[in-house]
Amino acid sequence: MPPDDHATYEAGTGVQETQFAAIPDDAEPASGHPQNPPILNQHTHSKHNVGAHSTYGTIDGPVNESSTGRDTIPDAPKTVASPRALAPDLLRGLLMVLQAVDHCSVGQGAWRHGVALESEQDGTIVNKWNAPVPWTARMLTHLCAPGFMFLLGMGVVYFGRSRGKLGWSPWQMLRHFAIRAFALAAVNELFFTLIFGRGRTLILNIVLLALAVNYFLAGLLWLGINASEPVLSTLLQSSFHASSDDMDEQPLLQDETRRSSAKSFSAWSMRCSWHIHNAILLAITIITIAWNQWLSPHHGHCPLDVPPGYSGPTRPNNTKLGPWFDFWFLNVNYKLVLSPFPPLAWLSPAILGLLYGRILLSRKWKAYTINAANAAFGVFLMLLFVLTRLLHFGNLSEDCLRMPEQLAAPDRNQYLASFRSFFYIIKYPPSFSYVVFTMSVNFLLLAFFGALPERFARRIPTLLTFGQSALFFYIAHLMLYFATGPLVKNWFGHELDHIDPMTGKPVVGTEGKPAVMWLTWLLGLAILWPLCKWYGRFKSTKGVNSVWRFF
């Protein structure tokens, strides 16, 4: 079922202008199953202030009712969010900071963009690891893309719930999902294709286009489930009424028993419908990551008859279904289209976020219960990752590791040859092992942030500030690091021994001077923090339909 009345948005105070809902730690559910929800089309107003969420799943602060064009919603007493409510924003802020490491290093050519000297791409042979510091940085930044997709899906559930309480119809929500997805795609075209691509391509998809498509699809799926869930519940109830028709001639003393049975069956039908829809979401989550393996032109394997010492792609990364099909599922590099983030290949974490959001809002949970569940699920996903290494499934990199340690023991499991081999995962497109590993760490981080004492959690203002202005940070940090990159390379750079795939010329960068990269990264964060803090205050003054809340 959709979430109950107790799981709502609350406007926080102090440092944190916005957050996910906080549910009191001492709240106890009436039973161990989802509570009866308000139906979306009842057009009821919440007694709490509600907000919108950003592209990455941020829940914005109090709505400025005077600018919404709707009746004013009575103000709720100001509440203080628990650290559990801060956890998603803290995680998102950490992912933004890690992402900045990746883009700062790319902007100034500090090191190769991968754990190996070749990209983590399906069907690509690698034979030399990156240096330890770049390897570690890249492993950490692997958390970002699936984490953003997950928080995006989670945010769709929160957004839909809050707008349902404001009285929005499904068509209004669908329109909002479409407009926000279009805005994301437009930002991608402006900043990546026109500015960074310099007009050499028609489409340069670096995450934002995939986020736009998956945001719309997640919203569409949420609307469909929100509509079909009560329908299924009603069908189950009608089957009960049909079976009880033969009781109409029974004595009146049985009326109370009949009413009690009908009430119990009604509750059962709602629970059953809720669980069935969650099972459907889980199945879609698995299918949408498994099809990356099914559709792989390489079937997740590298050929063995490759000359010794070769590294790089082994086959063209396309299917017989044509470039427009490949664009949605495979990372493509055509003359006018460059897309390392095929939208449908990244859909799975967003659907998982939908499922997680539904469960989180289905009842009132104790904080320690959510933290323990996050940690337990993180451990479960890590065990799945270990199985992908031992049983050779879901990796998209079988027989692709040709490091000295593999060559020294060719008959040994390639992933067990060394520590770095064990954690070699394919990102383009994301393999099953990539998703379960990165989401394992993300769930463990959610558990960690949720367990922090509130007084300490609120002393991490940088993460909260970045996490609550995620899209603004994303655009600003790209402009900052890529604008300053040429200056840094001019002062500290030198010609490197590899070719830029965009220009075909040798790369000029600061490789071998790590202090330059890390100082530039920290300086950039110091510049971005007050900008994001200002923007967070600015957008909190805007109405629920304002375009500024998109950022």
C-alpha cells in the first residue's frame, strides 16, 4: 500500500533547510503490517508543510503557499529531524563530494579515469592497474551513479506522497515528472553537448540524460502502482463478498460475525495487494540489471585468442538491432552521439529506490530498526557480490583480466588472483556485480549516517548543504573544475603518454603531481559550499511549482 498518514514531511530548522521525513523513535505501529493509506485522489490536505524533491531525490523545505495558487495549508509546529531523517541527505552530500574528485581529476588530467589504465567497459581487456591513489579514488567514486539513481527513485515516492496530500491529481504529477525530465535533458544538452562537447556531437550523455529518463520512468511506474494497488485490493475484497452471498439467509445473530470477517478480509486484501506490488518492483529491479548481461554483445566474456600484451576493447560495442536501440542499453560512441550512460542500463537502482521508499513510508519504524535493516541489506548485497566472484556470474568481465597475477596462474579464478582483481567491476554498462557492490556500500553508509547522534550529524554542514542542492552543485562543480582545469594544466601540466579520445591528441595533465589535484579539489569545495548554502536558502522561498526547485 502507499504510505500512511504518520509518514509525512516535516520542515526542519537550523542548518538543515530540507530533509526526508523524520518519524519519532518511540512510534509504534498498530500492527506489523502496512497501515491504511489515504488514497491519492482524495485531495486531502496535510497538516504538515510539504515540499518537493530535487532531481537526485532531495526533499525540499516548506512550501511558500502564497505562490502555489492553492489554499494555504496551516503551519505545523516546527520539528527537529532525527539523524535517521538526515541520513539520505548526508549520503547524497558525500556522493557529491566523491563525484567532485572524479571530475576534478578529469578536468586537469591528474590520472587515468579507471581502476585500470583502460576503461571499466564490457568486453575490454585490461593488463595494467592504475596507481594505488587513483585506484582507491575510482573505487570510491563508483558509489556515486547508482547512489544517485537510488535516491532519485526514493525521492519519487516521497514527492508523490507529499503532492497527494496537497491535492494533486495523477495527471498533475505526470506533467511534473515530464517537465522535470525535460529540464534535466535540456541542462544536459546545454552544458555537455554545447559547452563541453563544443558542438562536435548532437548528444553527449554524461549521467544527466540517464537521470532524466529514469526519473520520468520511475514517476510513471509509481503512478501506475498507486492506481493499480487499490484496484487489486478491491478485486480481492469482491471475491470475499461473492463467497459470502450464501450467508444472506442466515440468522441475524451472524451479522456481527459477517461484518468482522469482512473487515478482517479487507485489511488482508490491502496487505496482500501491497506485498504483490512490492514483489513486482523487486522483479523489475532484478530484470533491469540482468538485461545488461543478456544484451551484452560480448556476453560478458573477452576472447582468449588475443595477442599477448593487448589491452582495450575486443569487439564493437553494438547489437544487430541498430544504433537507436543500442543508445538505450549500451554505451555508444558514434560520430554524433557519445553516451557512456545508457538510460535503461541504469534503471535498476532507481526501481530499487521506489521499493525502498514504499517500505520506509508504509508504517512508523524505529530508527534503530531502519539502521539495522540498512546494515543487514548492505551485508546481504556484499555476500551476493562475493558469490559473483566465486561463481562467475553477473560480471561482464570474464577472461578480461590479463594482469601479471593472472598470467602467472592462468588456470586460477581471475578474481582471486589479487585484492584489486577481486574488486574489479564493470561500470559501462553497469554489471550485476557492480550494482550489488556499490549499493551494498551505499546501504552501509545509510546505516552509518542514521546511527550518528543528532548533535554530531548536524555538525557535518558541508554534506547537508551539498546534499540539499544536488543539481545546483552538479552544474556548478563541473563549470568550476573544467574552467580551472586548463589553467592548472598550463601551470603544472605536461604531455602524457596516452591519447584524448575526444581530440585524438596526446593528453596534457598534472599526472604525477597529486598535491595539485587534491588542493584544487579542496579549494573548489570551499568555493562551492557558500554558493550551495545560498542557493538552498533561495529555493526554499520559492513555490512548489517553481522551476528553481528543480535544482
